Amino acid sequence: MPKLRLSFISAFNERVDPLMQGQVQAEGIEIVPTYSHPSETFWRQLKFQEFEVGEMSMSSYLIARERGFDMIALPVFPSRRLFHTELSYHTDSGITKPEDLVDKRIGIGEYQQTAALWQRGILEHDFGVSQYKVHWYMERTEELSHGGATGFTPPPGISFQRIPPDKSMASMLVNHELDVAGINSPWKNMPNVIGRSHRISGSEGDWSKVKLLFPDRMAEGKRFFGKWGFLPVNHAYTIRGDIYKKYPWVAFNLYTAFVKAKATFNAKLLDSIPSGLFFGKEYLAMTQEILGADPYPYGVKANRKMLETLIDLSHEQGLTSKKAKVEELFAESTRGL
Amino acid sequence: MPAVNLSFVSNYNERVEPLMNGTIRADGFEIIPTYSHPSETFWRQLKFQEFEVAEMSMSSFLIARSRSADMIALPVFPSRRFFHAEQSYHVDSGIKEPGDLVGKRIGVGEYQQTAALWARGVLEHDFGVSQFKVHWYMERTDELSHGGATGFTPPPGISFHRIPPDKSLATMLVNNEIDVAPIAGHLSRAVNVIDRSTHIRASEGDWSKVKPLFPDEIAEAKRFVAKHGFVPVNHTYIIRGDLYRNNPGIALKLYDAFSRAKAHAAATLLERVPAALVFGAEYLAMTNEILGDDPFPYGIKDNQAMLQTIIDFSHEQGLTPRKMKVEELFAEELLGT
């Protein structure tokens, strides 16, 4: 039986992998997978639209849609994190709690990336740190950034600087040329052509002077989830416009395949916890106690509050000029899901 | 000099995997890996000595050595668990705490298996449940058990029964035909030819009536480690006698490779924790807090207490006719490790 072959790009994600490995098949579709670091994926997708289906930064997607990029998203959100709890500070900065960030220098990979959007939004709304009263330092260059591909200019009123090309977030934080960044040890990520912290890793610096802004990440996770009711999204998946117009059925077929892939992973989640943790079952129970049985809900309905928050934050941070409607972001047949 | 091929049988174990998949190499040897469930591995190895290097049950190894089986172990212990804390009871049994097990019916996969040895020993010494005052029910048949291969007969004074061939640990526990067994729900793990609970799964039973004997396994692990100072071993690795004699230096080279494989696993542990746990770094810190930085020590010195305890338990449970000496168990050139 012939199938539609679709190029598909994504980082490894345990909830998506059964689909990329072929263990779960989308009806009528044969996926040709490319594993790729998100920094590279989004830049390639936003600049060259190389892949027919691809992982996509939610923040850059909001921006790209507003500027008429021809792609449509599926309401699947397999990558989520508590980004604001990943921030660390240099102990010489005088910071002892999140509220102390006012006037400080904060490093980010890219100003418009989803992680930075959530960090800015939560610091502002939950800890009173105005985005206008801190100094932002961005690592990626204009040529190789997602913002370079979507036409980024620093929003008015923001104190915006670029990290010099011979430095990185890691080297600047450990040398206290920055006060805060989302990194707390020499960078160990796989090399990618977009970021610099893996090359300029700051490994010679004194990392004992770099501390987590939220020393008890689980307590902060509990507080955040209790107040907001969701785990912040990082990426979704998009279908290129030409494919979606020619084969509109692809959207729903892919959506149900993503759902199946997630269920396939969840069924073996407990077995996939390394035995070196010993108490995997107990730890999984603790996570579910804090974040509920499914911290990665799919569909528009189950994510409306999260999506509206993201849209509000994007607009309030000057990344998008008007607030998108939740429905217009997703393929028509998936809007009611 | 061309590398010597070594047939090598083991279950997947993250601390051994780098050796089986070729990430870590043993100097001068090429490993030909067979992945196999321990239930099958030990039966094949004890009965037919098929492999040159094999994972081996510590308890069955003590028995086999006491009967002069021609194999020698390496002091590597990459699989360890709190076996006694994996027991569950049927609520209709009247059991509330471990001390209530006196007079009850306890199911075991196999009487002489390492898991059962530790469960018996810890219940007896830490909770006052005499091995002679409970009724033991064994699932594996004589033909397909490790005991069948090493000449097992029930020790004198033990109340020993076999689970009928049309039943399993799982069905008997869920129907309260036994009171206690190391099984908490219908088994989802892969079928193997030795264990009936992987065929007769009792998925139709009322598992809400089956409760863990230690509802807080982490607290019990803490207590156990504080008292005994180790995590109980399950398996070690043996070299077949003919190979050991014909390859001087093989024990040292394999020990070195096992040690490097473990170090590799420890260095990559955090990145192998599923993202779905969300707080992986925090959980790993909790485990290290309870069990120390290396819960899987290799070598004789760091395992003295653990080895002496298993030797004592084996003898006191009538599995070995005398207390084995450490020197009879491990390759001579590794006795100083």
C-alpha cells in the first residue's frame, strides 16, 4: 500500500520517539526522520522551510505566524519544563532570592526563545521583576538565530545587549560578567552550530560560585503548578503549508499518531527509569503527586489556559504585535480536540 | 594479536551495557553478547555451561561452588535491590506489618534464588520472622529451576510447597491462596520460559487487595542501609573454569572493563533519566543522599560486610552445607581488590 513519505525533523523526545522509530505509524504516512538539536532545527525551518513536518519553538511559531509564515501547528506539546527554575546566579551578585534580580544582568540563549519568554513572564508576574528593569544579554548571533530568521529587533524599552563573539553565557556567568543565566555547570550539551556555550564552556571557571536561584526546584514546581495549573510548553510540531493544503488529512492522522506515541512511551516509562536511581517507582509517584497523572496533555481544550498565557506573555513582551487566537494556530481538524 | 572472542550472557544492565554494546572494550577480548533474562541465563549456565562469561545468581553461585562447579566469579555486583521491601501481602491475610508474617504463606519464584535468600534473611534478622515458622510456596518446577540444575532439596525443617502447574505466584496472591509474594500487580514484563507468572498473569484479579508490605520503600531502604551498610546484591559475573585456566590475566582485564563500564554508566546516569520525571536531578541527589555516591561498589574490600552476610544467610538457610570462604568464590588475582 503506498504511503505519503514525509520528512520529519525533531530532537530526541521520549514521547515522540516511538513515531520516529516507526514503532507507532501514522495512518497513510511514512516518516523519514532527522534527529536534530532544536537550535539548529528551528533556524533551518524558519529560514529554509526544509522539512515537511518539524518540531517548532512555540514562541518563534507565534511570531512566524503573525508574519505570515506558511506553516500550521498540531496541538501536541511533548516538551515542557519549569524554565524559570533552571536559572542560576553568581554568588558575588548579591542575589539571594528571585526578587533580587531587579537591575541585574540576565543571560539568555536567544531573546525570543520559548524558555526566555517563560522566564521573563514568570519573574515578572510571580516575583515582581519587571522585564524593563533588568539587562538582557543574548548569546546567539543575528545570522544564526531564530530571530534572525523571523526579523527580530529588540522590543522598545528593553535593555538589550549581545554577548561578544569570543564569550558565551557560560563563560560570562562563571566570570561574573553576568549575574544570572540558565546554566549551573560547564555546558555539556552536544555541539550545535547555533549556540556557543558548548564551545566556550567556561570549564576553567569556579562554578562553586554559581548557585540555583530556586534551591528547592520541587517546592517551586509545586508552587508554580498550584498557581498556574500547567507545565510550561517548549515546542510543538508544525506541518509545512504546501503539504497541509495538498493533503489536509495529514494533520489529524499525525495528531493521533503523536497521541499513540505518547501512550506507548508512558506504558514503558517506569521500566525506562535507570535502576541506578533505585526508587524510580517512588520518584514517579512524587512527580505525579505534584504535576498530575499526565503533565504533557495534548489537544487544544486541555491546553487552553497554557496557550492563552503564552500568547499574553508573547504580546506583553513585544514579541508579537497583537494577541493571536488560540484556534488560528492549529490545523482546522484539530481545533476542537 | 587478534582479540579472543568471548561468549557473554547477561540481562540488560545499565552498568554492564557499555561492555555489551562495545562502548567499553576489555583489553584483548571481543565480547559476543547474548541478552537473556536471568531466569533463563542461570538455568542454561548452571545446567549446560554454555557461555564463557555469564551473569550469575549470587545464591546459586555459592551453592554451585560448594558443589565444586567449575566457574570463578569476578567481584562485580552491578545488580542490587532491597528485595525484602518488594514483598506485597493480600489484605484478607490480616497482615499489617512485617512481624505479622509468622504463620503465613509466602510465595517465592525459587527457594534458592538470591532475592528469596535476602527476603528470608532480612525478615528473620530484622523483623523476627523465623524461616521455619512460615510456609514457603515455590513457582518454578524442578526441571526448569536453578535448583534443579544444582540439586536442590528443601532444607530440613522448612515448610515447603510447590505452586500447582496451572497457577502462579500472581494468581495465588491475588486470590489469597498465598498471603505474601514479591509481586505488586499483574506482571507486565516479558515472557520467559522459566517463570509462570509471566504466562499466568492474573490480570483479571482484584489487585486493589494486594498492598506493599513496606508502604514507604524509601524509608525502609534508609533503615536497612543505616543498619547493614550495603544494598543487597543480586547477581555477579563468572568466568567458566576452562577459559579462566587457559587465559592468564583474563580476570584482571574483565574486572577492569566492568569497572570502566560502571564509571561510564554513572557519568551518563542523569541524562538517561526520562524527562517525564521532571525532577531527575533532584531524585538522583535524594538517592545519593540515602545510598552514597556509589551504591554499586566493586571489589572485595568494599563488599566485605555484604559478602559475609550472604555467605552466613546461605549457610543458616541450609542452602550451603558450610560457610563458603571469599577466597573460594573469586578469581585469585582479584582477592586484593
